[in-house]
Amino acid sequence: MRKILSYYVIGMVLLNQSLYAEDMPTVKVNKMNISQVFTETINSVPDCIEYCVDGMSLYAIITPFGVDFEWVLNISHNSPDFLVMSHDNISDTPWQEFDRVFGSSYTSITEDIIKGITSLNVEAGGGRGYYKKWGQHQSVSFKESTILGHPASLVLKMFNSGGVKPKGKMVRNSNGNKEFVPCKTNGCLEEENSPLGHSIRQENKLGGISDASTYDWLKRFYKGDTMNTTPTMINGFGGNMDNMNAIAKNNDLSFFMQKLGSAVSKMDHSGGAGNRLFCPISVTPFMPYYLSGLDALEWRLGYPTSDVRYSDEILNPLSTKTIGTEVQDRLQLGNLQYNLPMINEIWGKLYPREGTLEHQWDSKRATVIAARSVDIMREDTISTRIRYQPDKSNNGFGGWGKVFPVSGDTTPGQKVSSCHKNIANTGMTNNETGGYSWTYWRRYNCDMREPGVYITTVKFPQPICFTSEVPE
């Protein structure tokens, strides 16, 4: 009897999993635009930012009269740094503005790379690498991946402990009198002594087109007329001022920031002078950080061409480096109901980090592909992969937020939230057009200010958090 019951339980679990998969929602959405990206990110800030005070840092302030010591709050929070996309075709990402600027050039360069690798008459197509004759060489489970600096990563730059930064500054005119001069960008970002500030100043000086001298990495890959529009696409301020102004006028977001700033200031004994509410954000909006087409050698050929160093994980059938969810199943026998053990549904392995994946459901394939590409971008060790590595000083993990096709989507059985630690919990809605995108939130840690010479940081036993924790 016990053996029969065991077979029955296994059969019910498998049947339920099959039905569960067949009931997956499906939509057909072609593209998202930059306004949607901004809007979805703004709406997800309260759920995703996970703002905490971690401890206190001690600074020595040296003056002509001696040395003073000051304690400063040490904070941590998430930032929407990267827009991660999974898609079928090189020139058909889910983001319409990116396709319009880069699509044809990106496809042409990728085809040149593939031909150089294989010496065959192939085309990039959907990244599938197929012969002209149908059916001779098909890869049915292949996706491309694109990672860009998130256009909404500037949102946190726009706020300080008092809410929205001033829209201008006082300067002396030719007569020596002070007058108010509006900022070119909200928060006077053009005043920053950084590559971003330099590019904005160049853009303003040249009437909307910068020299893009800070983007040499792009120059090595993009050619022809594309470079005439690339700087504007990357800087994004000329065409997206309306979006930035809309953020400043967003009452819900402003109210949230003001409440957050007020709560944090109550812990700070300096009165908030010189404080910043958020850490400096070290990402360039619109900058391509990873393009699978440029990484064609390893992204297409896969193991053992790629990720040989991870052979122990790739060849280990019990490897825990997987992407998937935990599913709670139940068994009903008459009037009795039993909770079965948690079942780990594996969608795919993290390694090898290639574009090919065997899975029946497109949304799950896309999810694994997104996780693989981010792992390539974030890898700290010396790598043969072609990528633009972001600043390592803030390489912490914050969470994932679904942007497209269904923003704020949540996998059944998981806590409803705009963000999750596990990308597999951000929803399973299939998109018939094959395009998906997520916001990758990075974790930052810093002091609210640096008034002098840093000495040490004392961490609290438990962080004091002002927003909800990003769920698993």
C-alpha cells in the first residue's frame, strides 16, 4: 500500500507540474519605449531600494586649532543600474529606441564576427547562425542578450535629503551681481567633474551633440553614420528632458524621498549639512556593458570554448549554480490534504554562459539567459569575454525587477513585489515576440558624507532599514 501511495504521489506531482506549465500566461507585446522604462522604474523604487543605515563611520577633521572627530551615518541601498534584455534577434531587442540607433550596425558587425569565426556563409539572423537552406542547421533554443546602463539610473542622483535638488544655481553676472541660472539638467548634473558631466557640457556647447570622447570603447565597435547619433543616445538628456522633468514632478516619488530623507535625518546629529541621501551612482546611462553579438565566439560556440575554468560546475550534475524556483505542491486524498516537500524546478544552469538553452518555455529560457549575461558582466576575475566592466567598487547584488512584457510580474506562489532576489520569481509570462527585459539593481554602500580623514566604520548588529527588504 505504501509503495502504491508513493507512485501516486509522484504521479500527482508530475501531472500537476505539467498542468502548471500549460497554464502559463502568454502575451504578444512588440516593444517598450524609454518613457515606459522610466515609469516602471519610478513606480518600483519603494519596493526595490531597500534603504538601510548599516552603522557609523568615524572621521578626523584637521583644523588650525587641532583635530576634531565626527561620526557619520554609513548607509546602503539599491540602485537601478542596468537594463538587461533577452531577445531572439540581434537587431530586434525589446527597446525600440536602441534598435533604431544601433540595430543595423550591430547586426552587420555581428555577422562579420561570426563569419570570421566559422568561415561559413552565415548570417546573424536571430543569433541562430543558420545556413540559407532551411532545416540544415537550426538551433531552436538560442537567445541574445544586451545589457545597457539603465536610463533611469539618474533618478537617485536627482534627490538629496531635502527632496528634489534645486533646478538652478546662483552665479555672478558681468555686473558682479548674483542671479539665478537654471540648470541644463535637473540637479545640475552638468557641473559634475566626471565623464558624464564632461559629455553633458560638450553636448550643451555643441548644440546637442557631444564629441563622445569618453566613449572610446564604443568607437571600436560602431562605425559609419551611427556614431553621429550614438552620443545623443548615450547621454540621453536632449531627447529625454521631458522624462527627467516628469520625475521631478512625480508627487508620489517626491513624497517618498522626502519621508525617507526626514527619517534618516533624525538619526544624524549634524543637522544634515553636506549630507547626500544616496551613494554616488557609478554607471553611465545608455552605455552598452554587454552585447552578446560582440561576444559571438564564446556566446555561440559554448563549452568547451567558453567557461573552461568552470568545468567542475558544468560537468557536475548536482551543481547548485542553477536558475529556477521552489514549488510547493499539495496532495489531496479524500478529506485529507498533505503538503509535499518543496520541489526545486530548475530552468537552466548558470554555466556554461552561452546563448543556447534547452527548455520548453521561452520566458524561462530568457530568464536564464539574462542571469548568464549579468554574471559575465560582473565577473571580477580576468576574463576572455568581450564586455565593458562596470565599476568594481559597487558590485553588490540588490535584486531583479521585471520591466517587459509584464512589469512587476511575479511567479505564482511567490510574494507579490516589483523586485525579487531570485530572477526566476519575477514572473513567467511568455511573450510571443521573444523579447524580455529586467532592471538589475546593484547594492551600494557608503558614508553620507566624508568630512575629513576616514578612520573606521562600526557596523550595527542589525541594520536599521527604512524600506521593505527585497523578497526572495
